[in-house]
Amino acid sequence: MGIAISPQIHPQVADFIDKPRKMLINGKWQNAVSGKTFPTYNPATGEVLAQVAEGDRDDIDQAVRAARKAFDQGPWHRMTPSERGRLLWKLADLLEQHTEEFGYLESLDNGKPLAVAKAADVPLAVDLFRYMAGWATKIEGNTLPISVPYTPGAKYLAYTLREPVGVVGQIIPWNFPLLMAAWKLGPALATGCTVVLKPAEQTPLSALRLGELVQEAGFPDGVVNVVPGYGETAGAALAAHPDVDKIAFTGSTEVGKLIVHAAAGNLKKVSLELGGKSPNVVFKDADLDTAIPGSASAIFFNHGQCCCAGSRLYVERSVYERVIEGVAEEARKIKVGSGLEPDTQMGPLVSEEQLRRVCGYLEAGLSEGAQAVVGGQKAGSKGYFVEPTVLVNTNEKMKVVKEEIFGPVVTAMPFDNPEEILPRANDSEYGLAAAVWTRDISKAHQLAANLRAGTVWINCYNIFDAAMPFGGYKQSGWGREMGHDVLNLYTQTKAVCAKLA
Ligand code: ADP
């Protein structure tokens, strides 16, 4: 509907977006209680891609009730860890079989290049489900050698159990719609929680299709509920719901703070993966042949719409000109276009709102004295495209250096010595990621130890793996996604103490 379905579009995807999409509650696909729908747009054209049921408080309430019932009484509750693991593995297999289709859906709804969606988003999601499937059978407590000074001579068997936290509300963003759904669902299901997932209003389609695969894999009704809708309505209702035990959120720091307030009503547990303004530090002793394309990809991958984008580029002065010219040259080479065109390397931003926001930052930066070596403005007349941009003449007082732009815009600054760089790199309210490019391993590891960031990359950038925990220091969040760290977010410890006669 809305756009002419080009012959390029995968037939199953064309079918999927042709009908208004319903929400998944208690194993059934249903319309919103209000009957309302909302449009999701193709960011390459600005045209409506599909209509989607618009969840609100009543739908969230139904979904939470279904998740509660599935957690307290359903077959999920009685399943063995091994059976849970097998279901997760099956979901991974199904997703892998539909790589092509999910690549198209993601590219159409989010704008990212089809090749990137197929090479990164889908396989990373598949791998995350497999990694978490393995954990389902390995969530263990401890036995505790206790002493109890006031019961001399008594013997006890004390141990801990790690139990699922219960009903989890999960609110995800639009930059990696499928992958963020996987990061959230994987650990929740491995630990035995039940879920109400709210995808971003800009990109609800892949989570809805994933809901179909969840059913096909054989998860019991109510274990995974998917309720699309707007943040201020459906999202806020989920964050505040008194029968939700935990809320897991990925998105802006601003909304993260709203989530914390909303969660206070029943003191539900909260985990947050928020914004960033990550420093990317290139030393003069780096291998510039890898540092230059690496620094370009650090900011331009996913059109800069990554919470960990390397958006503050610091370069040691003696190689500054060379690195900036090199990164600018990489930017000039990027083929910007519709995600479905085979040679596209950078697609549109996700929405008109993001286009306005990024262009607003560009104007602010240029009016504060920054200069664009390359880019600096909107691209094309249709869709939400922005030119890959390198800004120089920037400093830490400028808005473009302090605030998260969430677009393909890097601010570059020189530095004179290694001692100067640490405080400058750490001078941010965020602390999500950082990178260091150098051949000096001592310098690299010393910086890695002192950078206030949840991830530090050395001589690489944007390397993700299901086994590597990801999350933020400072205002970049609470808790870690992925790795075995994430299991702590979805389990709680019970201490059991038995007196031995
Ligand atoms: P962005 O600004 O990049 O769109 P947001 O943080 O606004 O990122 O959105 C991330 C997710 O949070 C989306 O699913 C969105 O619907 C949701 N959201 C936005 N506002 C709220 C809110 N007040 N309460 C709960 N969820 C929200």
C-alpha cells in the first residue's frame, strides 16, 4: 500500500506490508482495542510503507495480563531449561532461513542498505539467539558455606537459586530494529521471563514478523507479546504498568530518564542502554591505512545512527591533516541512495524528524564556526538523506561536540600529546564506547583502562559479538546487554537455608 511495490521487493515482504499489520497478544494477532492504526514510512521516499495497529494503554494492559498468566501458570513455567534453549535455537534457525526477507523488511522500514542488513543485522540477531540458547541450561546458583555465630553447633545447607524476574517490558529503538529485538528477547527467554515488546513507531515491521517466527518456533502463547505503538502512549503505559516486574529500554538518554520515573511506581527493575558521544582517538603511531577507513566507518556505519558512533574524532596533531583528508575522502566515496539499490552504502535517515534534527545540528555547528570539509547538508530532494559530513574547527564547547547528533556527522579535533587526550576523551556526560588507534600496546591498554566507557575498541571499531557485554558508563545507561552479564538483568537471586536435623 502507498508505494508502488517495485519488482525488486522480496515477494513475501510485499505480501507482508500489503495488509495492515496486527499486534501479537497471547498468541493471537489482533487489532488495537481503539481500532486505530498508524503509518510506517519508507525513509527513502517519505511515502507510507504499511499501516500498523496502534497499541495504547488498553492493549498494553491485555499484553501484560497475557505475559503474567504465561509466567505464573502457563506451560512456559513448567518447561525445562533445555526445552527453552531448544526453542531459542529453533527461532535462530527460522530467522536464518528468512535472512533475505528480514534484510528487505529492515532495509525498507529503516532505510539501511539491504546488503548491510543481510550481512550484519540478521546474522547478529541469529547468533545472539543461539548464544542465549546455550545459556538457558547454565544459569546456576551457589552452595554457601555458612557459619551463623548465634546458633553454635547447628548445621545448615544454604544455597542460592537464580530465578527469572518475571514479566518484562521491553522498549526498543529504530536504528537496529531486528537486532535490538533479539538483544532484548534472547536473554529474557533464556532465563524464563515473559515479554511485552514495544518496537519503535518508526520501524515496527521486523519485530512483528519476528513475532510470527516466535509462534512458528513453538513458544507458548503469551510468552512473547508484541505491541507496536507510540512512545508517549504505549511505551509510557508499559514503563508505568504495575504488573511489569522489569523494564528494559534502549533509546535516548532523555527518554531513559522518563522511564526511570515511570518505573518508580512499583519499583520495577530497570535496565537502560542510552545515548553516546564516543571519542575515537588516532595516535601518530597508528597504522593509518586502517585507522583512516576505520574512523570513517566508526561514524558513517548505519548513517551515524548508532548510540556508540565514533562521533568525536581526536587526532594527534602531526597526522591530523592526513587523517582528516583521508576520512573526508572516504566520505566522498560513500554511495548514498535507497537501501534497496545494490550499490548503496549509506541510505536515508530513518525519519523526517531525524532529518530535521541532524540538519539543525549542522546549522548550529556551522554557525558556531565549524567548517565542513565534506558534506554539511541534506542530500537529494526526496527522502531523508544527509551528506556524510566531516566538521573541523570544532571544540568541546560546541553543541555539535557535546551533544549526540545521531547522524553521519563527525567532529574532528587535534591533540598534542597522549597526556592531554584522556581528560578530553572523558569530558562527556556519556560513556558508551571509545576507540584507540595505535601500534603501542602499553599506551592502548593504559587508555583502555582509563577511558570511562562501557566498550573500548583498539585498532578496530563497531565490533559486536553476542559474547561481549555492551552498555554504558555515566549517562549512557544502567546494566549490560549481551554476554553473560545480561543474565543478571533478567534473574534475581533467592537464598535458601535449610537446617539439617
Ligand atoms: P529517538 O529519539 O531516537 O526516537 P527515543 O528514545 O525517543 O529515541 O525512542 C526509543 C523508544 O522509546 C521507542 O520505542 C519509542 O517509542 C519509545 N519512547 C519514546 N518516548 C517514550 C516514553 N515517554 N515512554 C516510554 N517509551 C518511550
